[in-house]
Amino acid sequence: MRLPWFTALVSGPSMVPTLRSGDRILVRRTGNARAGDLVVAVFRSRPDLLVVKRVERVDGDGWWVVGDNPFGSDDSARYGRADLVGRVTFRWWPQPMRFRRVPG
């Protein structure tokens, strides 16, 4: 049985300034999101790569996702459509229990 929530560790600069490498996030498993939501997704062309991105739009039967950092992000422009794993709901810094709502 898969739990409806999971945590993840952000790695890399693609979501700066919203998220930074080392941030920890709480994710709710879902296949639905709106434009502007932060999500955890898997690109269809790179199923081995789990990413944190921002939803830009629905694209056919998948999602077009982008990074907040235009200079350090590989996103749908490079890998194409993605499938959502979940929506980011909170982040906290390396100090546990200091929650902050994620914008979007």
C-alpha cells in the first residue's frame, strides 16, 4: 500500500529561487495539478529521473513542466511531456519541523 504523502530532498539549481538544493519537501501523491503548481514529475523520455518543476500547462495527455531557473533547468523544453507523481505542499529547511507553504 502506498501512502498518500512522501518526502523528497531537492537536488540542483533548477527551481531557484523557490526551492534550493538541500530543501526538503512534502509531496501529496496526485495526478492532478493547475498551472503554477509545484509538482514532482517523471519525464516520459527519462523515466529514471524524478524532478521538481512548475506546471505550465496540460499538453495532450501529459503535462508541460518548467523550472523556475531559466539558466539552470532541464525541463519539458528538453525532455517533453511529463507524468505527475504528486504536488508539493510544503517545504522545510534542514531543520525539521519548520514548515513553510510553497507558493503556487
